Amino acid sequence: MTINTTVTLSSNGQYWQAFYYDTVGKRKAISLGPKKKLSKRQAKVKCDRLAAKLCLNPASADSRKSPALENFLERYIKNRTDIKPATRDLYKLTKEYLLNFFDGNTRIDRITRAMAADWRAAMASGKLVLNVKGKKNKEASVCIHVRNAKTAFNYAVNEDLITINPFDRLKGNPPQPDKNWKYITLEELDKLLDACPNWGWKLQIALCRLAGLRRGEAFSLTWVDIDWQNHRLKVIAEKTSRQRTVPLEPKLYELLLDAFAIAEKGQKRICPISKNGLWRNFQAIRSRAGLLQWKDAFKVMRRNCETDWAQRYPQYAVSAWIGHGIEVSARHYLQVPEELYDKVTATNKASTATKSATKSKNELEETDRHEYNMSSDRRLWQWAVQDLNLWPPACKAGALAN
């Protein structure tokens, strides 16, 4: 919505002045110049230009100054009481990236879109790096910090500290993920379970692969979260703290029954394992199972579970069980299984064989028909030429010699 600011012309002795009111109702005056060098008409033109400028940028009429970047970011992160500790740490890292590129004393209304674009380019090119190893930031990491900066400066816009968000046009969507991740078959899952040193590790792996739980969700799950009668799990999402209900497959249900029968008295957690060295310990289990290493071990098992469910159940139900929207499932989780490729190619092979046999027979018939027609046309042409007596007469002996 456009804000119309009225600017009036006034005289102050030997000078022309322009008066207007800022957003808090405080009267402000600006000197336009001496009357000796500026006529009244020229002063009115300056007032009109000032009014147009204030309409395009209402914040410039405000007597309050925008805060410095460092002070604003500290206040913003402090006021975000709705985010998880891990998300807060990401915002703090984004703050460090901003303060390492911009001066902390820079007013946030002085940051332009061009300066914001240079900040993103510095992160993407590797000129601005804060990790310990000094490696260039991946595009997905750059997009995370861009989205955090957008959110923080949108907060400043809503607080009327600035009029535009200088980060609003930067690319913040991560690239399309590569879905060529490993698919863990049920046979490979059995090998992993057999290689586990205890029931805690067995259930940690089984809950990720057969129930699609996140690593932290499986780690914090308790026995009271199981509905034994209805074969369901009550899961609290570690990201959103929302509760969802997940069905138990027969194989997973039997594993939980066996583990519960031998669980120690007073044991609350289903997977009583340590978070320390979780990745290292899993690699030892994978090595004992005789499987090759793959990236994002627990996340891949969660993806495999959703891919399996998507072949049998409606996607809206699968996404609800996994704990995210359908769009997230399609972009980051669902993978076309090899069985579908084999099923389609097997159908095509049978169809191609039938078509090839039919085509061969038809081609032979068409070839015979074509050759017969060509021979018939040739004989008719010869007869027609003979009837018209168009054959050239024979040359007399020695005619060519003359």
C-alpha cells in the first residue's frame, strides 16, 4: 500500500523550508536553500520531489534510525523462542557469515540487494568460509543461510525497521537432490540385524528401515509409545514436536515383542544405545554384515521405507506416517524401485517379440507383392513401346564413321 506524505513549503527568514510528519507523528523540517538562490516556484518543485521520494520510501520519513546489523541479529535470534536449539545454532552460524562479510555497525537499511548478492556469491565461491577444514560451501548449505537471512530481514520489514528485504530475490531453494541412493533390500536388512551386537542396535536399524523413523526419533522412543493391541507407534517428531501415528509391520512387531520379553526391568527406551560414536558403530555393523558403505545410512533406510510403502498404500497416508508433506516426499524421499523398471521392460520385451514376428511376416509378403508389381509394370512398358514403334532404327554400316 502506498503511503502519501504531505510536504508543505514554509519560509524561515532568508531560507525556504519543507515540513512533513514521520510515521510516529513527529514534525520534521528540511532546509531547501536560501531565497536569494531559490525562487518560490523552485522551492515548491523541491517539495514535490521530496513528497514523491517519501511516498516511494516511507521509512526515510521516519525519525528513528534502523539498528546496526549485529544488534539486530542478536535481538532477532533472542526473540525467536519458537525454534529448536539446532535451528537456533543454524541462525547463529548465518549471523557469523553475515558479520564476517558486512561490518557489524552497518545499519540494516544501508544493505542493498547488490550487497546481498555479493554476500551469497562469496559463500558460493568459497571466498567466505567458516568451517574448520576451510572447504567450499555446498549449494545446499548456501541456500540454508540465504533462507535464514531472508527470514530475519522479513522480520525487520514487519517491524518497520526497513522497507524492503535486500535478500528477498536471492536463490534460496536447494538443487534437485540426486535420487541414486542405495536401496537396502530385506535380505540385506536381515544381514545387518544379524551383525548387531545387541537388541538396542537391532531395533534402532529396524525402526528406521521398517517404520521410516528418523534416527533421533528411534533413539528416544520408549516402550509406552507402542500400542500393542492396534500394532501402532506414537512418534513425536524431533523437528516440529508434532505427534504422528505409525503402523507396525509384522516383521517389526515380532522384533519388538522379542526385545520387550528380554528387556531389563526399569528400561524405558526401546533402543538403549549411546549416541556417542553412532556413525562409527554402525559402520562396524555394516562391515560385519558384508555390505558396501553408503552415504547417509539412517536417512537412506527411512527413504527406503517410504518407497516401499508408496508402492502399496496411498501417498497421503504414507506422507502422514513418515511425518512430512507429499511435496517433500516426491522431492527428497521417493525413488523409483528397480522392480518397476523390470516390470515395464519385461512387458515391452514380450510385446516387441510379438511385433517383430508379425512385422517379419508382413515384410516378406510386402516384398513379394512389390517385386511382382515391378515385374508386371516392366512387361507392360515394353509391350507399349513395341506397339508404338518407338525403338530407334539400327544404324547402317559405316554411318557413324562419316
